[in-house]
Amino acid sequence: MHTFVSSIMSSRGVAAIALVLAAVAPARAQTTTSIPAVAPFSNVFISVGTFYVDATRLNERFARSDLLLLVPPKRTGFDAIANHGYATGIGGYFPYGRVLIGGEFQYADLGSESSPTGKTNQLRTTYFLGQVGFAAWTGWRFTLYPIIGVGAGNLTLTLKDRTGGASLPASANPTFDDVVLAPGAKSDMTGFYVLVQPGIGFDYLLLRNEKDHVGISLGVRVTTAISPHRTTWKYMGNEVFGGPDAGPTSSSIRLSLGIGGFRIGGK
């Protein structure tokens, strides 16, 4: 699924489709002037979907092949962490004319890895996006729209050592490698990133009858994550030096379930 979605939904692909939809909508409106415009509906939803992080540079810090050259050789003891997981969240939007204004809050868990040396690493993230979309094609019960979100998030990297051992003081401004080599029983580092997320969405409104204006909404979104700002890390509130870049990446698909409502009208 990831390979297929990535191949058709690169950041350029998403942008191109969005422009096509934006161009089609006015043309469609000109050919249907005798039909009253159907305004897009408002929507509040919960969602679940895939999420990806570029963990390449992060995993290089766990491998640390240079430590094997020391006498005696050393290891961090941590295995490589996965770059994929599942995200859950809440969101919504409301129409202003055909412009959709909204936002989303998401939480993603990329799982944990336990090594034979008794060390565990876990990666999680939360992020918030403000979003603007355009209702390119609407009907009585559906809205098809390109959308773009801009926001920020935090990665939380948790390192655990079953045997405990030395850890860094809270007053330290360590390097990233310092924390990896001396996590103690448990150490957390947080990484801040900026996120831009263009995408395409389709929402369908389930109504009991044609007179109802509020019902259950079902939706799907395909998005691409772009993280233009290098990840900055902190340990116990203090700056971490030399941290790897590890922002969101690649294309994701999310399904949503919510409550939607529309009005008939005409902007």
C-alpha cells in the first residue's frame, strides 16, 4: 500500500492534482448555471491512518559503527527503530463560500524495539495543523477537495536500559550521542519539527432522508508530509547538540468518521 500510494502521491503529484481540481470547478459551475449551487458541508471527525518518519539518520546514531573501532569496542545496544506507524486524531472544517477552513490534531506511535542487550527505544509524535481547502466538486452528500495544512509537531524518543546505569544530569546540555550512550533507566528526548501537508480529500454524508441537513460523515484523505525545518532536540528542557533530522515524510492515507451538516446556498 505504501509503495503504491507513494508512487501516485508525491508532493508534486498532490500539487498537480490540486491545481487540476481547482481549474475544473469553475468550468463545471459555468456549465451548470441553471442548477442551484450546493454549498459544502461542515464536518467534525475522528481519523485513523498511516504515518511515516524519516528515521535513517536516527538509526545511524543507534548503529554507531565508529564505536566498534575503539579498544575495547563499544556498542550503543539499541536496535534500529521503525519508520512507520499509525496515527489517530481529531479534526474538522467549516465552509466559507467554497473555501474550507479547519485543522487537525494527530498522535502517532511508531512502536518500540527491544534489543538482546536489554535496551528499548520508542518513538512517538504529536502534531497540529491549520488547514485551508477548496471544495472543487460538491453534491448533496459529498465534497471533493484539495487541501493544504501547515503546522508543527514534537517527536518523543524514549530510551530505556533494563540494567539502569549512569544517566546525564538535568542541568546538562548534552550531545545526542551522550544521551544514547548513557540513558540510565529511562531518558526522553523531544524533537521539534515544522510540517507542511498538501493532500486530496473526499467526504460523504449519510442522511436518513433528503430533508435532513445533519448526518454521519465518512471520509478519506491522501496526503504528503513535507518537513522543511531541521528537527531540533531537547533533553529535560535543555538544548541537545548534534541531533539528527527525523521529520515526517512520504505519503499517508487516513480514514475518518464524523458528524457533518450542510446548508443550501449560494456563495
